[in-house]
Amino acid sequence: MRIARIAHPEGMCFALVEGEGADVRLHEIEGHPFADIVKTGRSWPLADIRLLSPMLPSKVVAIGRNYADHVKEVFKASGESLPPTLFLKPPTAVIGPEAPIRIPDFATKVEFEGELALVIGKPCKNVPRERAMDVIFGYTIVNDVSSRDLQFADGQWARAKGIDTFCPLGPWIQTELDPAGLPIKAHLTHEGVTETKQDSNSDQMIMDIPEIIEFITASMTLLPGDVICTGSPAGTASMFPGDRIEIEIPGIGRLANPVERAD
């Protein structure tokens, strides 16, 4: 089941996504998707709606340094010497598909990070890894946009990763997915040329999904709709105004966003 949040000709709603390709249709559902899914009877073709971020989370909780190859390329260290760490991105950083990533002048080395993201389906705290999969509502794609200059200058990551528009999510939530062995790719278009920059797999995570949930919920309560970013593989690269970044995970889809200079 795929769940989207959309802007349609008469407002906004959650919607059930049915069909493929040009035949995709969005069916409005009653209320939120954490209860029984009931269609209202209204629906629209994909061309007539705008996909929004599939959730407006109370918080975005992220695991950094969760792929050894990414630790090596960014931090010039081994995964053993710099183990995974926890940080937050504010809800105000969240945007949806095709919304522009806006880079302010004070962020001078901004990179994309294509990642698998989890959406939490129920309030939870102190979840043991054996029950971790029970609290997951579904999966989506996140671009953990990061200003490397601010990340290393500040010594902590809140400003570097929390700038408005620095957390694209989408295109929707896939509730029926095996997260093991998922290919993760990121394609960057710069000056009209598209290159595949990230080409990895979720099985390369240092801390797996049950461990991530156990680790996070030992410290904080997660609420329905909260998003967990599971970490970035290697291949991240700088983005500039005029570029376009597209992240692809089979079984979920593609998350694409243009890059602009902030006003």
C-alpha cells in the first residue's frame, strides 16, 4: 500500500496511491492513515494533484555515519573509529517532491545524501530490537541535505542539516516493503549532464533497522508520523543552484528536487 499526502483542486488530504506510470490515481482517504483506510470516493489522476511531503513529522531523527564507505569519504576515518551517531532535523526542514532545495549564501558546500527513511506508526519508547519492526508504518526516501562547511565549522550538526528545505521526503510511503538488500541510488544533474553519484545498498548499514529503533527509543519517545533517516552511503557530492537531484529506491520510487539559491 502506498500512502501520499497531496494538494488537490479543493484542498489537501492523505491519499491511497493506485496504479502505475501514467495510470496512477490518488484516492482521498478519511482522516489520517494510522487508522483503517477508508476511501471518501474522491480521486484524481497524478497530473491533477501536487505531491507534498508524505508526513509532517513532529521530529526527524537521523543516524549519521551508518555506512563505512561514507564515513571514510567525509570524515577520513574508519567506521570502527567513528561509530554511528544520532542527530535531529527540525520539521521546518521538510519539503516534498519537486519543491526546491534553497541554499542560503552562508552555506558554501552543500551536499545531497540519499537515504532510506522509516515512518513510525505508533507511539513507542524503549523498543527492543525483537519488536522494532512492529512500530514501523512504512518506508519513504529522504535527502539529508548537509552543508559540510557548517557541519565541520560548528562541530555539531544542527545548523548544517537543519536549514529550511534541507529535508526532502517522498514521493509517498510504501507500507509493504522488505528493507533488506534495497538498492539506493542518487542521480545528480549539473549543467545538463546527469551522473549517478550514489550506488549502494541498504545491506551496507553498520547499524541495522532494529538496532536503530532500539537505540533511538532508549532516549526518546517516537510518535506516529515521526521519520527516521537510516544513514547515507558513499557518493555524496556538492549541489549548486540550477542542479537537480533524484534519489531512487526500488519498491518506493523516486524523489526529485531542483536546487535554487535562497532569497
